[in-house]
Amino acid sequence: MTPRPTRLVLTRPHTHAGRTFQAGECIDVDSSAAQWLLEQGIAAPPESDPPVDEPRLELSKPLSKSTSKELKL
């Protein structure tokens, strides 16, 4: 069983696994990398974020009320 990654928010730019991330981006890392990033002040826990294995819901525009004139059937 593979350990579940830890999601962190970067507080400054950082390169991980050959990819450059900017401050404010989320990064999923193993527990030892997460501990190091937190200790160095490079990352912080997200304020609120679903666990990595749960799907994220994308926000969309609110539905507008249509009148019968606007509907084309």
C-alpha cells in the first residue's frame, strides 16, 4: 500500500522533482518531504483542502433564471 501524499501550499518558489512551482501553488509530496518543506518555511498546510484522493469540484457560474422568451426549443 502506497502512503497517501501530503498536500501543501508553497510560500515561495520551489523546484521539486525537476518541476518549478510558484508561491501559492499546491504540491503533493511524501511525508518526509512535507516535513522538510514545513521546517524550512517553504510550504504551509492548506487552509482547507479535500484529501488528495477525493475529486475536486470545479466551481462554475451560477445558473441564471431564464424567461420563456430566452429559451429556444
